[in-house]
Amino acid sequence: MKRDLEVIWHPCTQMKDHETLPLIPVKSGKGIYLYDFDGKSYIDAVSSWWVNLFGHANEKINSRVKAQVDTLEHVLLAGFTHEPAVDLAHKLVALTPKSLKKVFYVDNGSSAVEAALKMSYHYHLNQGKSKSVFLSLTNSYHGETIGALSVGDVALYKETYAPLLIANMQVPVPINQSIASANEALEVLEKVLEEKSDEIAAFIVEPLIQGAGGMHMYHPIYLEGARVLTKKYDVHLIADEIMTGFGRTGKMFACEHASISPDFMTLSKGLTGGYLPLSVVMTTDDVYQAFYCDYNEHKAFLHSHSYTGNPLACAAALATLEIFEESDILGENRKKSVYIKKKLEKFIALSNVKEVRQQGMVTAIELQGYDAKERIGLKIYEYALSEGVLLRPLGSVIYFMPPYIISYKEIDTMIEVAFEGIKSIASM
């Protein structure tokens, strides 16, 4: 701990907190557990920032990555290719909505969003149209690089950097998971597109769940309507499935709940099972063809990252997708989500609980009656750690997003610790 704090500046952390809040050095991980140097175990109830699907030190993924290390660790993807990248791209095209035929490799979620935004703007430019404004939902989050931050709407991350951001607009997110609120929000979306579509390149959404926006959730009918309207007004639809992809919502991709096919889909986080950084932008043949020509530096999509399509990361992703192929992961997840929903009924009786919401294997418990300065989430975090559960609340929203291999007994422990933590602060 001492050596870490001498040199490391941690992400999304007020480092001064660690004058009193112990930093936890993790020695190892296995299954849904993390182990510290004193041998204490912690249930990883947040999948280490939403990336770990099948547990730490998964034998299948370990084996695939180890074998790849001995074959090819990395090669540039410009003018060269390699088998894991090709195999993975074919699998992703087969898995994702039918119009998505091309895979552009990037190396993290924010960078995938950046690439999708640039592709959309550049596509329109290649069609002779200057459309440089991006549209997104209120309360949305798409990453923390400048372009990705621009299209987000969480003030905590965005306000400080406002002078640096690119042109963007927001339309209201549906206020809840009802069809009525979805339709109300669609009415506003249509008015904005009707007035501004000549300026708007793309509409980017987190399908069904706004992750860093407090796990806010809305009805799939909004996605259906948004797809119809974006086509009508010649605006791209970007589905940011970085958090929602790979089974989190009850289907492989959240877009499937609405049976839509976007113009772009960004994928990362669970793609490699939580092993290595990798992301992709999935897009259509129509977009791809807009850049396909005899060399023209103004028309070509000149965007690259050094570790694009890294073979080790692709190998981890291939092993992750094979686990889905070999077992009924989504079916088992649906059973577990029903079990979790039943266990959560008792939370509603607590006076400090405003709402409990769920979509697939993502559950959120929103607290009420607290000022942000009270940092109530930090108190829950500390309590849960003392009881052997890693929760990382989003403000006053406590959420569960565990690895899919969690057992029913471990679900009981995770939920009971959260319940006792919330109950204890209700009586303070």
C-alpha cells in the first residue's frame, strides 16, 4: 500500500481518501473471488468494472492466452493480419445484428466511441455533407476521452472540460422503464431530428441501461422508435454496447431486445472476459464502401492504435465466445436474474430505498434522502468490504453486476451484505 501511494495516481479516485481509507492490494483472483495478501476473500460483485464474465483465472481463457504467447504476441494490423483477429472478426459478424458486416479493431471502450464518431462524420463528408454535431441522451456516459466525453452527459465527468468538447446535443432519456415514458422521449427526439438532422451526424445511445449514469434503465420500444427516426432523417445510430454487450441484459446484445440493427456498434469490456484491453467498432457495408477508393488521403479513414487487434487479446476474446457457444450461459443468466429479482423484494420496505430496477444480470438499488456530500455510497462500499464483498456504488446507487459463474449461495451473500449495509445507514 505504501509503495503504491508513493507513485500511482488511481482512476476515478480522490487520492486524499486513502489517508484514511485503506487501499487493498490484491494478490490473486479465482472464480468470483479476489484475495488480498492477508488471505481475505472478496466477492467481485461488480466484475472489476464490468469486464469479468466468467471469473478470474478462468482455465479456458488462461490456456488460450498462454498458447498464443508462444505463437505470436503482437504484430501491426496495417498491411498484416493474423489468425486470431480474422477468426474473432468472423465470429463477431455472425453474432451481432445482421447489417453489421465489418469489424474495425481498437483497444478500449472510449477509443471505440471516438472511432465510431469519426467514421460517422467522415462518412457524411464523403457523401458531400457537412454534419458535425452529435446527438446523445441526457444522463448518458460514453467514455472520458475528448470525443467520448463530448457525447456524454454526466456532469461529474464532463463539466470541468466543457471548453474542450466537440459540438453535441442531448435529448431526454425516458424517465423510467415504461412504454409511456419511451414514447414521450421519442416525440422529443423526432422534433429535434426534424429541425436539426442536416447538422447531426449520429445519435449515440447506451441501449437499455445507462451505466455510469446510475444504472438508469428504459424500455426497448425507445430503441425501436429511435432506429425508425434515425433512418427517416439520415442520421446514423450508434449503439454503445461496451457495458451492455455479451449477455449483461439477458440477451447477447441489448439491441436484440428491440430487434434493431444500428449503423455502428461499439464493443469492449466483456469481449475478452476481463483479461486484456480490446474493443471493436462494428459497422455496415454501406459505411465501409464510403471509404473504399483509390488512395485519397482525404477520403480514407486514417485512424490507428499501436495495439490494434492484439493477438493475445483476440485469443482471450475467442475463448470467451467459445464459452458462450459451449454452454447455455444466457439461459442460466435468465434463471439467476429471476432469483435475484425475488431476493430484492425486501429492499423496497427500507425507508431509504427509492427504487429497485433490473435488466438481466444488472440490478440497481437507488437510495433516497441523502445529500451528495454525505458520500453515502462510500459508506456502503466500506461496509461491504468489511463483509467480504466488493461493491462500488455510483453515488447513491448500489448495483450488482457479478461474473456469470456466481452461485446461488454467493448471490445470497452478495445481496444480504448490501441489504444489511443499506439498513444500517437507514437507522443512522
